[in-house]
Amino acid sequence: MKTNRDFTNKFRDHGTVTVPAGTTVTHKTAQGEDKRYHFVDEFEWVPPFPGTTDPHFALIHDLKYYGLNVPVDYITK
């Protein structure tokens, strides 16, 4: 499954985050698979930490461990 268009949303303390079209998502949760959720599952699109060229590790961490759920309207199966 992938996003079919850009999805922009406020995410935790990171401000507004835009997940680009074509990003892979998963149903995997801490409790197993749940088809109600579409969590971001690839992170190459994450911009660098502000003012550097270094990957934004805090944002990547939060995306992996807290999850950003993309609404089903933004998903192509």
C-alpha cells in the first residue's frame, strides 16, 4: 500500500509534516496487524534537521515508534 497523494498533518512536536505521494504504509501496530491503520513505513523522504544536512533522527524515531496514521482516502492498495 502507498499514499496516492501528499498528506500534510501536524505531528507531535515536529510541526507540520508532509508525507509525499508514493510513500509505503503498513497495517502493523504494536498489537499486530490492524487494517484500520495505515502507518508510514518508509522514511527516505524525511527532510534534514533544520539548518543542517543531517537526517532528522528525532522525527524518524517518532514516525517509527509513535506512528503517523494516514487516512484511508490517501491510500492506494
